[in-house]
Amino acid sequence: MECVLIFPHQLFDPHPAIGPGRKIFMLEDPLFMGTDERWPMRMHRQKVILHRSSMQAYASRLETQGNSVNYLACPSGTGRTESILESALPAQTVGLHVADPVDEILSRRLHRICERKGWRLKVHDTPAFLSPASFLDECFGGRQKPFMARFYQRQRVRMGLLVSPEGKPLGGKWSYDEENRRRLPAHEPVAPAPWLPRNRLAPDLLEEIGRFFPKASGVPAPFVYPSTHEEASEWLDEFLERRLLRFGDYEDAISAKYAVIFHSVLTPALNVGLLTPGQIVERTLRVAQAKRTPLNSLEGFIRQIVGWREFIRAMYVRGGNSMRGQNFWGFSRRMPKAFYNGTTGIEPVDTVVERLLETGYCHHIERLMLLGNIMLLCRIHPDEVYRWFMEMFVDSYDWVMVPNVYGMSQFADGGGFTTKPYLSGSNYLLKMSDFRRGPWCAIWDALFWTFIADYKDVFLANPRMNMMARLVEKQGAKLGEQRRIAERFISSLE
């Protein structure tokens, strides 16, 4: 018997592993629900609801298409992939078909059980990503340091996206990143957040979540994300019609008032397969042409989908094992509870964490330059930062968080694919946000300058950061006061 195994992040339509005569099994794998016996995590309530509701809807969809589906609910308590499959799959099983899970832990488990049971394992290409393995080999097969900008240019040429017949970028530039950095004006009209209506889901489903996942992070709040392909398609259309036009101008802006601004919030649906990147790119180009979308908005959004997202996945599949667990700075501090409940006393951080607790979402600049930035300055162990990001976000997956945490926001791999640590003083946040100057600024700057001082040799050796190392030498007696402020703040968190 040939079996198809579908995981919570693989709700593709059509699914590449489904074929004639194959018995379909859908597994609420504990790795994705937070109850894995080896990797237990307090996954966000919104994420757990998303997985269960979308998987149940997908099972119904497959059955409507004439398929018989065996649904394996996440066991109560803790569980493990292999033990669940060993007891659930028929004794007559000889082969297992899966879409590439793009998850190192899950892949190892699948290979182990198939080897132990004598099953043939067929891994099908996943529609969750656009870049063929052969293209990734071309881009990253040598010893040259990987850079997103170079990869993105080759990706655009390969796909024929926003390029002339000669392979030149439309508008003369590959990236309009410099035109994505406007601060949101005080009276700029912003479309409402796209949250879906409350009470869409059956009460018993929500009751199940509370009963079986009592330790989930986040606060009880209405479920706001798409859980069907139809809802996800409408969600995409809503972004393209209402927010793409001004996405580019304010892509990097941070707001005390607005969580979404002009962002797409597509990753909750995209990362579980309710949307695919190919579908998003095709529809985006069609709408952008009809609406004459400004190039800085169109290119900025395309860069996120075919550039950054594909690059991060490539860094994961080609180096995630070596990246995971690295600790370049040698930090040992545990994650303070204040970061889990939004009580750090740093106004921008607490504002974003409060929104996170409700929705499990904030945009990428808030993740990198606000949350990741402050955790780096607080010298928290990168494993703790990884866990926090996995637990607090609705769209968190291993392939996303390993490169983004260890490789980017925490510089824990020492710069495997980045050129400098992503850290800043309070001036950057004041420039890019509508948060007002306050006592939090002195704390942030104290953390920043003491960090630069303590790792001065690292920054002196970095051409993009050595100016900061030279400036810290001019702080003089002021540095002593900043160190006292920083130490007092760190002590208040513990």
C-alpha cells in the first residue's frame, strides 16, 4: 500500500503527493502544535487554531474532491512523529509519499522511520517555494559568500520578473529599498487591518484548543486569519486592492497606532499552503499592471516574495544545521518573562508585544529592528531568542526562524550571510516610527553604547560598523553612566 502523508503546513491545492490508489493521511504533527516530546513549545494560540481549523477544512475539501482522508489529530499530552506513524499507518504500507517538508527535524524523522520499517520514501517537490534545487546549486554551490541582493537579481532574470528582454531591471534599478523608508505621517489615511470577522469557527473547535493546548502563548482573542483556500484568496485580493499601492513608501515604517499599515499579512496563509508564492506573484503582476502600481511598491513586494523568502529558505536548507545553536557573542542570559508579557518598560517593545499576544503578528521591520535588536542588545542567548520567536508568531516555522534569528537578527553565526549585526540606537526607531522620545530612549541608547564598547574589536574589524566603535571611544565618562543605566534595566527584567 502506498500512503500520502500531509503535514499542517502543506495544504496545497493540488497537493503534489496525492495520486491514484494512494491512501491519504493528514497529521497534526506535535512539532507544529507545540506538544512534541523532544521539542515542546508554547505555540501561539492563533497558530494552533490556524492549524486545526485549516487542516479540518482541507480534509473536507479533499473529501469533496472524492478522496478518502484519514485525519490523525494531535495526541493529548506529548507525542512524536515516528510513534504516531508507527501506530497509525496500515501494516500493508510499503511506500510513503510526502511533499518536501523543508524542516530538518521532520525530514530526519521521516527518513528514520522509513528505514526502520522498510518503507520507500518519495519526497515530492513542494509548491511552497519557487526556486528549483538546480538553481540554488548554481547560486550557492561555490565558496562565495551568499548575498541576498545577488541571488535576487538572478532570480528576477530566471523568472523574467520586472526585467527587459535584455535582462535589465525595469526603471534602471534592481532594488528600490531606499524608497521604502518613509515615516508614516501623522494624518496618513490607513486602511483597516484585514482581520476576518469573529465567530467564524465552531465553538467546540475553540473549546478543544483551550482544553488540549492550555499552555499556548497569546491571550484569548478572536481568530482573525484565513483557514480555507477561498478565504486566503480573498485576503490576497484585499491586500492587492487596498494596500499594495502604498506598500512601498511605508514598508519600513513602525507605528504605535497601526499594526498592519500597508503590509500584506500573507504569511499565515502562505506558510501553510493556502496560498503559494507562484499564485501571489501572478496575481500581483496582473493587478499592478491594471492599477499602475508605483514601481517602488511593486518591486518592494516582489522582493519579499521571490527574494527574501526564497533566500531565507535557501540558507536554511543549505546551512540550517550548522547555523542552529551557534552563539558568536557567547551570550548566556535567559529570556526574561517581560518579553513574553510586554512589561519591559520600553514603550515600542511593549506596544508590539501586546499586539503580538493578541494576533501573533507584527511586520518584518518590527521583528528585526525592534524585537531582534533589543534582544541582541540585552545579550539574550540566541537559543532563547529562537524559542521566543517560534512561540510568539502565527507564521513561525523552523525554516523561517533559524536563519532569521541565528543568521540575521542575532548575528549568532558571526555573519554567514550578512555583512553586519542588525542593531541601532533609539534614533533609528524615532526616525522610522511615530513613537515619541521618552525615558525608554536613554535605556535603549545605554544598551547600545555599552554593547558597542564591550565588543569594540568586532565592530572595528567591520567596515560597515567601525565608525560606531570609534564614536564609543569619545563617550568618555558618559559611558560609565550609560553602563549603570543598562545594568539597572537588565536587573529590572530578571
